[in-house]
Amino acid sequence: MAPNTESHGQQPGNMSFETLKSNIQHTTTARLGKLGISGRKDIETPNFFSIGSRGVVPHLTPDVISAHAQFSGIHMALEDFIERATTGTPPVMNVPGDSPLHTFTALPSHFTTLLAPRRTPAVSAPTGNSNTAISIFTSTGFQVLPNKAYTTYITKLSPDLAVGLADVPYGTVPGTKRIAKMGDRTETWLTELLAAKPERTAIFAPILPIDSNAQSEYLNHLDDIADRIHGLAFYDPNTLPDIPATTALTRLPRLSLSEPRSPSQILRQIALGMDIFTIPFINSATDAGIALDFSFPSPKTKSESTAPLPLGTDMWAATHSTSLLPLSESCTCYACTAHHRAYIQHLLSAKEMLGWALLQIHNHAMLSAFFSAIRTSIAAGTFEEDSDVFARVWESEMPEKTGQGPRVRGYHYKSEGPGEGKKNKAAWGNLGVGVDGGEKDADGKVLEGGLVPTEGRGSWRGRGLRRRLRVYREMHSRTSF
């Protein structure tokens, strides 16, 4: 069967998107596409962007990304760069050149940059958004980000793709009055951003995580200005089916910011017609010491009558300490071809950062192979059947974390108040064994040691300690000059 090709030409912002195969009669169907950006490597869709933290992919340096990365783009959050905005000009704004974001992060030039106002997943703010700004969480605390300032940052930093400001209430369920404001605010902010006309940036319009009827006026407005926007960013994939197939919005690439928790959720969104993903569980699995190990749709030797297979291998388990097997026998990444499980298990046990770097290389390679197999399945017309097989063969959730990952930074979570346990387990404790009032870990357990005496000072009297101290002082006074 010949693919249904629909080319949309070179769009504003030096970006083009071409649908290679889809059912043009329906919005909710898996589709193949190609995203082209001037000066960057073409991105075949469905595909994913790695999630950055403070401008880098966690555990990977730019030279490692250039040599071993098997992804095409990186999601970056503006709140990672502007902690000094309240006291001066953020350093990222002083970088010269046509692509300051690439220069500031030392990112190889062929990688695509996606700039969004907030991280994914985002930390909920203690205060809500206003009519002109949203609350963000920088490394030094919460700040306010006005839409005018966000537009200035986009114009200066020139990311390849940028998501418009959206009135999204992270961590809370919006009420009826709030929902009524969300669409109006987001529409106003998008209009202001488009009026600034960023020359080298393609703008993705945010689709709010509320019922389509509640944002119907906003969606109608997007349909009217479809020739001025370059893509749609969905915070909830369940709103995608509500976009009529007859609108001009269906020709635009679709970005998912919904934070899927497993490969099964990714497959469901692809079946709805999603094109590009940001996937937090890759970094989470790496931090937890889990090596992803699954294939699409299933291994040929797997019998569907047995229990579902786990989606990854916990490398903290002592059983790997003598294993010379690769992380995954089907993977051809650097970590699997140059190292074995025993070495990586040793690195994790010794808290060596190389262990997490190798896991990060591997986990990204597994997702790249996963999406490549999905594209092959869509081209062959077997995606629906293959997805059903995957659901029967593999577990629906990621494995549980058992080991202690790398140190958690303060901007990764919001403090809940007094009495909160520490997020990072101490490398050593105070030298007591269950002493009342001792230091506690994140689970509320008293940290244990073994050298502080549990007896009172009275029990030490009569054991000669005072006499020995007196003799020591007398000897010291005789030998001193």
C-alpha cells in the first residue's frame, strides 16, 4: 500500500512537517510523519525528545551525547535558566550568536531544542497564575514569569521550537471559575507571543488539560490562526479526539506534555495520533538504577500464556554482581556492547557517576529502538495488532525502585514544611544506635550507627577514666617547654 503523503511545505520559523501516512478521515489514528527544521537533523515521527535538567540531559555530557545519543531533540525548561532574573540579567541572555541556547548548553548543532516555560514534570507552585504571568520554580525558589518576559526570552534565545505560555494549575483541580479563565488567558498570551514574530522559532500552541467544551472558543481561535502556529502541545492526550478532522489544526505536528508513565501509555497516545513525546520515566528509571529491557511488540521466544514480562531490570540486585551479560541482549548501544551487568552493578554500589551515565545511554537507546519499531509497524499497517500483543506480553507499569539513586536537588521537589524527612540518605549518620531524637531519613526511620555509648555518664564513674585523664595532664605538663 502506498503511503498517504501530505506535505505542508516550509512553515514559518524554518520548520516543516510532512504527514507520510495517516487516515485523513479521522483525527485519532496512528500516523507517520517527518519534522524538518533548518540546520537540524530531520525527525521521523512518532518520536521523542529527551528531557533536560538545567540545560543538560542528566548524567550525559555534551561529548557523550554527540558520540552515543540516539535521540534527536531535548526539552528544556526556561525556569532552569532564570533564577537570577529578579536581581539582574540571567547569564543565558548574555550569550551571543544565532543560537544562544545551543551555545550556552554546548549542545551539538544537529540536535533540536524545545523550550517550554516549566519542567516536565513540574513542581506545583504555592500561588496561582495571574492574568499576565505564571508561577515558576527556579533553583532559588518560586518566581513570577510574565508573558512579556517569556516572549523576550524566546526572541533572544531562539530555540527551534517553543511552547506558548499556558494557564495550567499544576497539582490542583481547577474549579468552574478558574476553568473559565484558563482559555481566555492562554489565548491572550499566545496572541501576544505571535505578535512578537520570533523569526527563528516555531511556536507550538498549548492545548489545556480541560474539557474541550470549556476551551471551545480558544480552539476555534486556533483554527482561525492555524497558518500562524506551527504545532500543538497537549497537556492531556484525551483532548486530541475532540479536534475535528475537518479543521486546519489536523495538519500540524502534535507534542505530548502529558508525562506518560509506561510504554503502554505511549502506545495509546500514538494510536490517538500523537507525534512527539517528552518521557520522564527514562530519567526516573536511570536514577532508580533500572535498565529498560522491552521490545515492540514482543520477543519471538515469549509465550503469551506465561506471566507478563517486566519492562526493566533492577541493577541494584546482588545477583548481577557476577553476571557478564549485557543490560539487554537485543540492545546494541555502547553500554551493552562495551560493558556487562557486573561492572554496572559495581559502579552503582560504589556510587560512581559512570554507572548512571551508562544506564542513561542504554535507556535512551531502548526508547529509540522502541519508536523505530513503532514506525515500522505503522508503515506495515500492523500497529493495532502489535499494540495488543505488547499489552499481553509486557507489564503495564515500570518496575519499583529499590536502590538509592543520585542526590536529589532542591529544585526537583517542593518542600512540604516542618518535620519533612530528608530526600537524600546520609552517607553517614550520627554515631548512635537508635538514639531517641537522632537524625531521620526520608522514611522517618532513625539513622543508625554504632559508636556513641547508650549509657549515662554516671555509669562511667569508677572505671578509672578520671584518674587516667589526670595522669595524662601531669605527663603533658612535665614534657612541655
